[in-house]
Amino acid sequence: MFKYGFIMAGGQGKRLRPLTSAIPKPLLPVGDKPIIQLIIEHMKDYGIVDIFVSVNYKKEIVKSFLRDGSRYGVNITYIEELSAQERQALSLFFQTISMTRSSSQMAT
């Protein structure tokens, strides 16, 4: 039995536009409930009550809807993904460190 659940809810849902222009993909309804709610309810049915939700695109809307998860009987912890600009900045940072280390090792 699994103890933790993980839901990736940070994508932009570009293939579902224009539906996802205003509403993030995890909150699109399937029947009468948002898809992420259905996933959480299924996880709870299987005894998974500690759930990590990875968010990025329109994250405030997702977080505002799910809150701490208590209304579903689960505990939700959010993991905020990096934006494309943040990933690029980190990549450049690590490349610079790598080049600096390489050149200092060559000098000795």
C-alpha cells in the first residue's frame, strides 16, 4: 500500500485551449467535478491521505480551490515548479560554476 500520492498539476494545457485559457487543466470539470478532485477522492478511497501537488501554471487558482485538502479528508502539500525563466537562470548559474571549477583545476 502506498503512503503518499503525487499529482502533477503544473502544465499549461496548451492542447486544450481555449478551455485552459482561464481555468487550469486540473480544474476542468469531468462530469460535475474538477478532474483533480476526482483524482484526490480516488487516492483517499485507496488510503492515500498525504498528497503532494506540483503546481506552476495558474497555481494560485489551483491552491485556492484545493486549500489544505481537509475538505476532502486529505493533507495537501504544494510543490511549486520553477518557471522557464527560473530554470534557465539556474542552468546558466550551474554552467558558470562548472566552467569556473574547470578553469581553476586547469590552472593548478
